[in-house]
Amino acid sequence: MAKIFCIANQKGGVGKTTTTVNLAAGLAKLGQRVLMIDLDPQGNATMGSGVDKRSIQLSVYDVLLESASVAEARVRSDKLVAAGCSYDILGANRELAGAEVEMVELERRERRLKTALAEVDKDYDFVLIDCPPSLSMLTLNGLCCADGVVVPMQCEYFALEGLTDLVNTIKQVKANLNDDLRIIGLLRVMFDPRITLQQQVSEQLTAHFGDKVFETIIPRNVRLAEAPSYGLPGVAFDPSSKGAQAFVAFAAEMLRRLPNAH
């Protein structure tokens, strides 16, 4: 069975998409079969995985409206195949913004992704879902089918407030829609050890959440920031960079934490 994880944080600009594509590439590099789902209408995770969102024939929009299956809509990037860290992509584009409105009237509207993924469960070891920053019908679809949530966060004061909102959301979804949902862990991203406040917030996180905080820390890294403009995750763009190495280490930590992963 595939392990399904949402990469989520209700605060914008915290590196959710960077985390999703680089964790997907890191897991693929370690021999895992990975599907990356882009649930954000901006389509950044799609573009950052080497797929032009404007040219995809079928997207996650078609899957949610049940006009296509995951098997029909998924694609693979030649760029990632060449880099040796290839994963399947269920892409998104602007069409997806309309899905919110169209799904309001539909039956099982928050479980559509769960139903679609059941058909390809045996094809993957991991399914990673890049969620939009708002608690929308799209995010709800992700949370309803997930085994857990990975929360990327910067070690800044306001990040702690955003985390409280997310924890409350997860509790509500767990109580009403998905009893299996839990926080897998908090990932500290864009970390600069020279900034005292970041060190303090990092220590607070560890003191409060204990082993829910991943050991791996993703540093602030220019190569990770440059990679999306080349349509690649940092892990594929510059494997020797500190950011790429940190994400591969994070992928390895994920595998250690999940004893029955392949």
C-alpha cells in the first residue's frame, strides 16, 4: 500500500512546493516509486517537476471531476528521468481553480481524490500531495485521503501561529472525515543558523513537539531557490548543493521513521 502524505501549512511562502518536489525526487533517488500530486491551481509543483502546466492534456482537475483516472492523467518528466530521480506527476493548472465551484454540488466531494487513488495504490510506495495554503475543498480532498501531514515551516515567530491553525484543522478533519490523519512531522526549512531568533524558535519547536520535529534541517540555499526556474527540483538541478543533500537526507529519515515502508 502506498503511504499518502500531504505537504501542508496554512501560511503561504513557507516552502511547501519546494519540499514536495524535492522530497519526491529524494525518495525516487533512494529507489522508491513516487507519485507527486499538485493540488494548487498555480501549478508550481508541476512546473518545478519539469512539466509544462500549459501543455498537459489531463490534470488533477479531470481526476477530481471523474472524467479521467489517475493512470490516464499522470505524466513523467524526461528531465527527471535523465537526472535519475524520476517520479510520476499528476499535474495542475489554472483549470483547477474552477473545480472548487464545480465540486460544491457533487456527492462525496471531499473524497474524490481518495477514491481515484485507490485504483493506483499498488503502483506506488509514496504519494506526496502539494496543498494550497488555504483550507479549501482541494486541501480537504488531500487531507481526506492522507495517512499524515508533513509540515514545512520557517523558524520565525509568526510560523508558530500558523502552526496552531493547522493543528486545529487536522484535528477537525480527523474527527469528522479521516480517522487515520496525523502529523507525521515538522520540517524546519530555509534555516539560517546565524540568526539567533531562528535558533530560538527551532529550540521551542523541539521542546514542544519532541520527536515530531524531523532531525533533518533544510538550510537556506541559493541552488534550491534557482532550481524551479530550470523546471527541476534542487535534488536534480544540483545534487552536490547543501540543499539537495539535505533533502536526500530528509527522504532517508522518512524511510527510517516508517518501518514498514519498502
